[in-house]
Amino acid sequence: MKNTILSAMIFGIIQINVHATISTAQASSLKMVNEDLVLDQSLAVEWARDANLVKTLCDAKHPLWQSFEPEAVILGTGRSQTNICQQDGRMNWHEAKAWISHLNRHEFLGYSNWRLPRTKQSDSSCSYRFEKEHSQEYFSFGHGCKNSELSHLSHNSLGSPANKGKECRQDCLAKTGPFRNLSDSMYWSGTEISFDSSLVGVFDIGNNWQDAESKTSDLLYVWPVRSL
């Protein structure tokens, strides 16, 4: 997504044995827990191995997806299961939150503490920082961010370039580690922007870009994570 809200403000695999090492470069951080779960030791979190779980379960007509009712989500888009699947599993934020709650109710992979990733709102590693006028409230965005969960996963754990002011579309998604179905687009976080609750932090792994998007008008990818 090229035209993001905060930028407008500023600019006008093969299964691996349990806990086996993913690669030499990633040995200190990412480890397989099982076929469907990846541990990031540096953050003490576990990620769903499938970075587009919605699309995978939808295509498979999995009972977990078929029992989800997106049309009933308050402030959702009103789309059906089929509509969402046809749009590559992307959801608005309210649908994403409802989907995470659905995973927890059904104890996906045996756990009920799934959530959306967290975004660090003031992050000096980012290339830009937006301040609400006279508020001392900040949101950090742009290239080079390393301290939110998705940006940390991309740059610290997967080793993608994190140069400030530079895209990395030719390099970022070349390093997907053990994950499946990483998308060259933005993923939701669960972090609402402190000075504007209509906006939520997001991260584009394929473009080395952190930003904020509207909860209702944008359709982004959903990647479940859980804290240990």
C-alpha cells in the first residue's frame, strides 16, 4: 500500500524437528516448535507458522474458518467468508480482532492467548516520527524500524535490511525463514494510535515500512502471535 496515512501527513519448507535450528544465521532466535508454530526466542513470542492463515484455512474449507461469521462483526465490512477468501484473506481491523478471538475460543494449536502483534509507538530506530500538535504524543513510522514485533521479526530475526529511507522489496521477502505465505503487503498490529483511536499500527515486511492505517477502510493481512 503506497499511500499511507501518516506518510501523507508528513509528505502532503520442509518440516523441521521440534526446536531444530532453522539456519546458522537464525539459530539464536527462530526455532520450530512444531509444524505450525515458530518460536522467536529474542522476543519470547510464538508465531503461527502460516503468515496468511485465513487464506489457507479458507481454501481448505477448514471447519475453523467455516465456523467464523465475518458478516456478524460489528464495524466489519459485511463481507462473506467467500468474499474474504477471494480477497486473499485480508480483513479490516475489526474483522481481524474478531478472527483472533475466534482462534482463542477454539484454542487454535492448543492455546487461547493469541493476539495481533504489538507496535512500539515511539521508536528511535524509525526514519520518521509524527507528533500530535502540542501533545507530546508520538508515533514512529517509516523505514528502518526495529522495535515493534513485526519489524523486529523482519529485521532482527529474519535478517532483512533495515536501512532508514530505503525500500527492500528485492531483499526482504527473500528471507522468510521457516514461515509460510509471507505477503508482500501490510499486516495489522493490535496497537491503536494513542492520539487517534481510528488508526492502528501496521508493518509492511516487503517494503521495510511501518505506518498507521484506518481500522475500517483498509484491508490488511492478519498474523496471529502469542506471548510466552
